Amino acid sequence: MIGIVMFFVALLALLLGFPVAFTFGGIAFLFGTWAEGIEMFAFMPYRIQSIMENTVLMAVPLFVFMGLVLQKTKLAEQLLESMGRLFGGVRGGIAISTVLVGALLAASTGVVGASVVAMGLISLPVMLKYNYDKGLACGTICASGTLGQIIPPSIVLILLGDVLGVPVGDLFHAAIGPGFVLVGAYIIYILIYAKLNPEAAQIIERDESISRREEVFTALKAVIPPLALIIVVLGSIFAGIATPTESAALGGAGAIVLALLYKQFSFRMVYEASKETVKVTAMVFAILLGATAFSMAFSYTGGDLLVEEWMLELPGEKWGFLIIVMLVVLVLGFFIDFVEICFIIVPIIAPVAELMGIDMVWFAILIAMNLQTSFLTPPFGFSLFYLKGVAPKGVTTADIYRGVLPFILIQVAVLASLMVFPEFYGM
């Protein structure tokens, strides 16, 4: 039972606000030394070396760099302005354009914080100006900003691919269907909401001085460059021309080209993007090292065998296991970050999934969909914090929480459909 006690002590420490990497590493050292002695960690340097030599994980800083460069090119602003004009004549059109822009930003940048902040600064004031319901406006922005967790190239999928030993290219390919279904479900919800509450999502009067052709041309001019980058990055993976790591490098170079096209390139911008990339990468790898020590101590103390035995005895066999795992990940997502769940929870449950003959690509996509919800669930949903930080004074935390609730339910519904009808998604 030492491993199980260690797990709950780690969760408690995280809830009390202790740094994640040091919490996992420190608790692993204390419990591991107590249970097995200091010699248990003799192989730790070799584990660290294998992590540092892992070429799959090299894609993480490269995709982060690509996203940060694109964030600084004013890409989101141009997309939102042109899409807003294009869909303004539809009831709920600004919210729909926000979802579509969120999907494009997800596939080109994948940086949740940057997407939510950009749309919060640009799209939210416009929606409030046209008397959109505050909850609808806030929920749309938060949900659209988190699409980068499931739509490739997603950092979550790269981490899950490494943890589960699944090719990242296969995960990227499998995630496209669920990502599109989620975007479609958001748009359908907005259209229904706008139909039932016309005053909550009003139409924007068209600027008659600009022809429809000009509006479409402006929108295409804003959409085509990032779309071309998406096709180059993902197309090179799906066609088998490049590995995910090579395509990430290609994406970083492509982001620099787009910065030049948008006339936003400067060495200062590259320096700032590089510095932020180092910070994010250092955070991810510090957590990974702490999690490696934790999982080693957990296994040595027999915690993995106890979990495996308990999971295999669940009623309903495969389906009972899947339902319990999805509920546990969903609940944990209320309190801890997706990186911790990837590195701590997933390695514990993955061997059981393999024993039950569950397709690991499908399993990874289910977890990724579930982890996306963690960005929206109070009290620690990051998207909620990002939006609150840039929202106008009239928007309260209660408005944001009320707004994200329908989108959380939509995500859970799509997750359930992915579990029950995997063949619909090509799994």
C-alpha cells in the first residue's frame, strides 16, 4: 500500500500549491528511500539520459516555438477581424467566427493561453458591444481556445505518444475527426442558442462600403497563409515525408516565413519567442523528470501491481475500466494540470489497457479529449484564468463559469460518442 499512500500524498501536496516537479521528485525520494533504500535510485541517471535522447520529445520545443512566433505576428487579430465581417450577418456570427478562428489557431499555433488571450482582447469586446450574452461570449472564447489540445499538432498528443509508446503521426491522424466533430458541435450549439435567444446573439449590420467579394477576399488573404503552414506541417507527417519532429522544425521555419510575410519579423521577436520556448520546455521536462522518479518509486513499492489487480477486477471488464478511467481523469482535471496527468496517471493505467486489448491510439485520443476539458473546469481551468485576466470590468468570474458549462457538457458528449462509436471517427 506504500505506493498508493505516496500517490495520495502527492495529490494533496499539489492541491496545497507545492511546485509540481519538486513535489513528484521529493515525495518519490522520501517514500522510495523509506521502502527500498537509496540504492533504488541508482538507475535514475540512465532514465534521465534516455529522456534527453528521446527524439520524439524534441517536437515539444519546436512546436511551442512555432506557436509563439505565430502569436507575435498578429495572426489572430487578422483572422478574427476578417472572419467577423464574413459571418457578421448570421445570428451568432461573431461567436461562430471565434470558433473557426480558434480551430485555425489550434492547428497552426496550439498555444492555449495565446489563443484565449488574443480572442478575449479582440472578440469579447465586439460581442459585448453587440449585446451578446456574457456567458455565451466567454464560453465560446474559452472553449475555442482549448481546441489546440486535440487538434494537431497538439503538445498533449506528443506527450501521450511518448508515454504510451504510440507513433505521434498516428495520433495526429486519429485526432482530426474528433477535432472537427467538436468544432461542428460548438457551432451547432451557438446556432441553436442564437435561435432560441435572438437578443443574446445579434446580427451585425454590414458595412455597405465594402462589397461581399472584398470581404471574402480579405478573409481568404488572412486564412491562406496559416492554412498553408498547417498543410505543410501535417501533410508532411501524413504523407510519410517527415517525422513529427522534422515537421515541427519545418513548422518553426514556416512560422518565421509567415512573420516576414505579415511584416512582423524582428530579431527581438525571435529572441522573445525563444526565451518563452525555453521556459515552457524547461517546465515540461522538469515535471517529466519528477514524474519519472515518482513512477519508478511507485512501481518498486508494488503500487502498479495493486492498481492493475484492482482495475482487472472491475465489473464490465473493458467498458468498466474505460468508464472508471475517464471519470478519474475528468475529476483530476478539475484540480491538476494535463502534464501531471500525462506523466503520472497515464503510465499507471496504460499497462492495464494493453492487457485488456484496448487499441492504444483510440485510448490516447480518449484521454486527450478528456484532458482538453481540464482547461475549462473550475476551479483551476487555465482558460478561465486567461480570459478573466483580459476581460472587461463588467465580466465576472460567475459569467465565465456559467458560459463554459454548456461547452464542458458538449465535450463530455463528444467524448462519450467517441467511446461508443469509435468507427464513426475512423478508429
